[in-house]
Amino acid sequence: MDIAKQIEDAAELIRNANGILITAGAGLGVDSGLPDFRGEDGFWRAYPALRAEGIGFQDIANGEAFRRDPVRAWGFYGHRLNLYRRTVPHEGFNILRRWALPKEHGVFVFTSNVDGQFQKAGFEEKRILECHGSIHRLQCSQPCTRETWSADDFHPEVDVEHCRLISGLPRCPKCGSTARPNILMFNDWDWNDYAVRRRRMRFEAWLLSVERMVLIELGAGTAIPTVRNTSERNGPSAI
């Protein structure tokens, strides 16, 4: 396998493209210091309080968690929200932006990440499809409306040792029920996907507009294959 030749071929594809599609999974954030929760051991290293109670990732990242114990659920998601707010995207994001800026059709991002790192790195909001939603937006836990709203005014204080929220729970401005992150969780029948469906329409229109697209997949696995499936479905030229 001639690695140098493969790199040159990839560079040529990028040079000749008039639009770049980036598909990204959790592995992209590891170099920024973010956990990817690969397996229970990785998750429990990040949340030892949950290890002590035998609570796994799928147990806490679960649609029922906000009904059963919202203080514990927000202990987990509040900690993640604070972590993502503090995190600085690594240089790889800037490299991708530099590749895309000269292109006629620019760049579109399809990501399963909910961390908002692409926005923080300067990618245009309307060109990012977060297929599982965003931790930086809230929705009603019931839900009583299809509206979502920014989490900017919510500043969770978390007892990290016990993984519990110690500040007040956020509330839906419409009905007063507990608000939750606008994220698709496991066994989640209450996720409000209205914003994602609207962004998907923009994404599909962009795909049809690009004659010479190159697709760059980063940090995607097969355990939850949403990103990989999108890459295989849309990528005439994949790196």
C-alpha cells in the first residue's frame, strides 16, 4: 500500500471538488479532549458515580431518564453541557474550513455529535446538520410544542461526585414542565426533531447542487452507523 500515493490522490480530489461534505462522529472530538464513551469502561471512567450504581450510558442517555429522575439526568447532561462549553476545537477543524472556503459550494457538515464544536470552530450554522440534535438547545420533556430554544441562559451546577444537578431544573416556557436537551436519546419517543427535519431539507438541496463533491468522513464508527450510512449513501469520492 503506497500511503504517499493515497495522500496525493486525496489531495487531488479535494483540489478539484467544488463542494465538500464532512461527515463526522464522536471520534472527531477526542483530540479536543472530549470523551467518546466507547464501551462502558470509557463511559464509567468519565462518570465514576454512575459506575458505582451500575448505570450505563444507555441507561442515563435515555428518553425515560428525564421522567424518572430529571435531577440525575441533568447531572449527566449538565456536566456534558459545561464540558462542551469549555472545550476549544482542535486545529483539524480549522484545516477543514481552509479546504472548504475556496469552493464554489463551500461545505456542508453532517454529524451525529451534539457538542456544537463545528459552530464554535466557525462553520456556518445553516450548513450543519446535527442528526441527533444539539445539547445547546432545549425542548419540553412532554413535549407540549415543536419549538426548541437556546440553552444559553441555562447554567447548570452539578455535584460531579454524585452526578446530580444542584441548581434549579430548566423549565418549558409554554407549560412549565421540565426542559431537557433537544437530543435524540435511546428509547426516546419524545425527541422533538422538527429543527433537524428542516435542516435535512436544506442538506438534500445542497447535495443536489454540487457537481463535483468530495466527502471526508471523520471519527465515525459502526456501533451507531448513522454517519457511516450517510457517507456510503452520498459519497462518490470518500476519504
